[in-house]
Amino acid sequence: MLDADFFRRWMTATAASVDREAERLTALDSPIGDADHGSNLQRGFTAVTAALEKESPGTPGGVLTLAGRQLISTVGGASGPLYGTLLRRTGKALGDADEVSAEQLTEALRAGVDAVMTLGGAAPGDKTMIDALVPAVDALGESFAAARAAAEEGAVATTPLQARKGRASYVGERSIGHQDPGATSSALLIAGLAEAAGE
Ligand code: ADP
Ligand code: MG
């Protein structure tokens, strides 16, 4: 079973990798965006870890809804409301249980990803974070490590696609040949989940 500490470890592991990879995320956002994705998420996850330390929520749902609220209020750009919705909706689906199973987490995360698709209107293949998140949720039933590998593969597979959503869609065909920054950060989020699970 997964308790609030597991979810806290997920968020702090993600914050650490976002810190490490911030320059890379911003560099990916430079040719097909406005070169702010790394700094956006760094600001957001710094706020997430600070809020978790201060408020110390006692349930998995509490950790994720607090994290989602922080991302919505601190991350500028498209990715803030989208990641915020992902975590808030996932947290809401987990309810107020003290511990949840991996199966419950998988179903909750699926609800979270569905909410991101509803909010942003992106489908798989549009070259967004969805291209990493959907395969990750599909593989999560197998293992955390499988989810991490699927997210990473999904992010890499955005390279030959033309963007149909978000700022990258403005550059049209010139988005082809660049890996999507949001799919790349989503792979970091799922890697953080695997790290929290010790996989
Ligand atoms: P902005 O584009 O406002 O500068 P960021 O640079 O922080 O925001 O985030 C860009 C990322 O957000 C993209 O790489 C993409 O993965 C994701 N994104 C943008 N629009 C959408 C959308 N409608 N649905 C899903 N993801 C999106
Ligand atoms: Mg940007």
C-alpha cells in the first residue's frame, strides 16, 4: 500500500529531477516555444516542496491536491494549469484514504490524465505531455519501472510529430524534429514516481 510519505517522496524526487534538468527543458522549449518550460516547472516544484513541508498533509489525496494547487498558482504558461489539473484530479480521485493500492493509483492517474485532455483538448499524437502520460498510465498496471520506460519512450516519440496544440503548434511544420518539452517533463514526473517506489 502507498501512504502519504510515498506521495511526498514522489513530489520531492520530481522536484529534484526538474531542478537537475531545468536547463534541458528550457532548451527544448526554445526552438518550438518560448524557452520557459524549465524555469516554469522549477518555480512550481520548488513551491510544491515548500508547501508540503509547511502543511504536511496526511493522506495521498491531500499531498497531490496541495501539489496541484501550488502548480496552478505558481507556474506561468500552459503547463501550470495542465499539470495542476493532473495532480489535483488524481488527488481527488484518491479521496481521503490513508493508504491506496497501486491499482487505485493507476485508476486515479487515468482520471487525472483524462482531465488534462479535457482541459487542453489534446489527444495522443498531438505532440504534448499527453504522449508521455497516456502510455505511462497504460503501463502502470505492469510496474512502476514499466511506466517510467513507457513515458520516456513516449517523450522521445514526439520528435518526428508536428505539434497540434499549444505554443509549438504556432511554428507549424518547423515543430517537426524537436522533442516536446512537456512530454519530456512528464517523463521526469513518472520517473519520480518509479523512484519513490524504489524501482
Ligand atoms: P507555454 O507553452 O505556455 O510557454 P510551457 O512552456 O511551460 O508553457 O509548457 C509547454 C508544454 O505544455 C508543451 O511542450 C506541451 O507538452 C504542453 N502543452 C501545451 N499545450 C497543451 C495542451 N493543450 N494540452 C496538453 N499539453 C499541452
Ligand atoms: Mg514555454
